[in-house]
Amino acid sequence: MRTVLGRPDFRLLFGALLASMAAESILLLALAIWVKDLTGSDGLAGATIFAIIAPMMLAPLVGWVVDRYPRRPFFVAANLATAALLTPLFAVSRPGDIWIIYVVAGLYGLSYLTLSAALAGLIRQLVPVELLADANGVLQTVRQGLRLAGPLAGAALYAAVGGWLLAGLAMAGFVTAAAVVTLLRAPEDTPADGGSRWTAELGAGLRHLVGEPALRRALLGYGLGSLVMGFTESLIFAYVDQGLRRDATFVGVLVTVQGLGGLVGGLFSAALVRRAGEVGALAVGVTLFGPAALALAYPALWLGFAALLLAGLSLPLITVGLNTLIQRRTPAGLLGRVVAAAEALVSGPQAVSIGAGALLVGVLDFRLLFVLVGVVTTGAGVFLWRGRRLSAPPAPSVPRIPLQRRPAPAAGSEAEPQVARPAR
């Protein structure tokens, strides 16, 4: 990681992302807590996350737009737009205003997809291929590490002053990110004209994902896990409320514990990619989520902390494995569409599972649902592990040492006896 952080251009991008990721870490959980506080409903709180993921259906269009513009100026404009779309939150004051939170959450989901697609291309421009796993690992370490303080600080600030201050802080983070990236002097790739109809270009990212064996396996396995992983967005509120008998703001404590596991996972993610390959790292991450979910089926505080640590450990392994695989296996001019399509293929099932979880948590025991999540994600992880050789890391090259010739024996000396050598 020190190698990639030694690059001045990446350090500048890293500083910008630190500001925007800090804004994100205090905002997302606070929106769900805000809805829970206004309505008292676990399902409506979980539906906030559903609203964020729902715009993923627009992924082909978003990726097509991203690929038509230079990465850096587009990334700056997208951060400024994200700050602007948070302003309606200042109008929320009563239960009847939760529709505003849902609208903002949906627009933020669209912005998140746009920023992710642009960021993948920007990193590809700044970082050599051999350092992509390290760059993604650094960013995931920080993203997960912010969970140590961000959600807890966000929950505490919400409890103290409400959601308006949180909205203002998040806006400041995105504006700061835009300002710092304007200082970046990255070589700008001229977007290539696809030369084909726009309808064909919209589907180019999906066709690439389906046609590349490693990407296809990764998306199938992770998509299967995502069908149930989204349940946890609503289940965690029921776990705290019905299982631990604590206030909804205690979710911030659990997410902070998850961030500690994510910090560890981020630190080791690049090394795991180099050792097991991108699909192997993804498989390990999805598999670890299984026992974490099973542990949450028994509501005990010490076991909940252990489960959230394990779940946090799994998340950066999943993200770094998948992001690095996409960046290495995708042409630069297609990267925005491929990233957006991958987000849709993963987040689509996850959005369905979040919506289903918000409904099921009201009619089924949350412990039974956690068991279901654990069984399915473990199976998805095994499926991915069996395909790990599709992205196996290259074998270390062994230097070839030339054989030294012995000097010819001097005249009159006794020649060395010849030993028969086996044929090679």
C-alpha cells in the first residue's frame, strides 16, 4: 500500500475521497435512523436503503453517459451535484415528510452509481495495472475504517441536533472532494466514439460481463449472495429492538464494530488478491458473511460484536476482489458501462432482498431470516471458490541460471569420468 500512496497523483485523489467517504459514512445510517425515529417502523427504516439501491436499474444509461466524458471533470461535476441534491433534507420535520428522505435517498443512489463508474476509470488512469489491487485496498481500508467513527458520530449528532446538521456536513464533504479533484492533473483520455447505435452501446457493458468467464462467474456468485444479504438492512433494526432490547441508535455502535472488521479486511485485501486471485478473494469474502449471519440468529451482545466483526472483514474482500477484476479485465473506454452494469447486477438482487426483508421482518422471526441469509451466502461463496482458477494469480517466475561450462582439462591431466545423464 505504501507504494501506491507514494504516487502524488493518487495521494491527491485519496484526500478527495477521504472527504466524500466521511460524508457518506455519517449520512447513510442517519437517514435510516431518521425514518425510524419519525415512524417507529423497522420496515420503513430498511426501505431507506432500498430507495438508495433502486436507481441501479438505470445503470446502463449511467455507464453510457460516464463513458462519453473525460473522467476528472465529470467526477468533479458529479460531486457538486451530489451536494446539491441533499438540500431538500432541510425541509424534513415531521412523519409526513419521510417521502422527502426517500426521494433524496433515491437521488443519492443514482449519484453513488455515477461516482463509482467515474472513479473506476479515474483510478485506471492514475494507477498501473499491477497496483490496482493496492489502490482499491487502500480506499476500502479507509471506507471501512470510517465506520469506526462515522456512523457512531452520525447517530450521536442526530440524537443531539437532528438530521439537518448531518445533511450540511455531508454537503461540505462532497464539495471538498470536488475542489480537491480539480487540482489533479491527470492525463485525460479522449472518449472514443463507439461508431454504433446508442442502443447497442448501452448494452456493451452487460455483454462484456457475460462474455468474460471470470467476470461472469463473479457476478453469478455474488448476485446469488446479494439475493439475501440485503435482508440484513432491516434485520439489524429488529435484532437491536427485539433481540437486544435497545434503542435504534445502538445500530450505530454495531456498524462501528463492523467498521473495525472492515479495517482489518481492507489491510489484507490486496495481499489476498495477489495470493488467491480476484475471484478467490471475492469467494472468501462472500463465504465469511455466512457464519456472521448465522451468529446473529442468537441475540447476545458479545456474539453480535463477533458477528459484526466477521461481516465487516468480509466486505472489503468482496469489493476489492470484484473491483480489481473489473478494472483488469475491461478496456478503458468500456469501463464506465461495465462498472455500472456490474453494480446493477449485484444491487438489483440486493434491492429486491432489501424490499423483501422490509416486508418479511414484520411477519417472520428475524432469527429465522438470519439463518436463511447464512445458508445462502455460504453456498454462494463455495460456488465462487470453485471458480477461483479463472483469475488465478500468475505463477512467480523462476530466474533461469545458465549452466557454467567447466574448463577443458589440461594436456596430460586425467579427464573427468563421464556420467550417463537421463534424457530430458
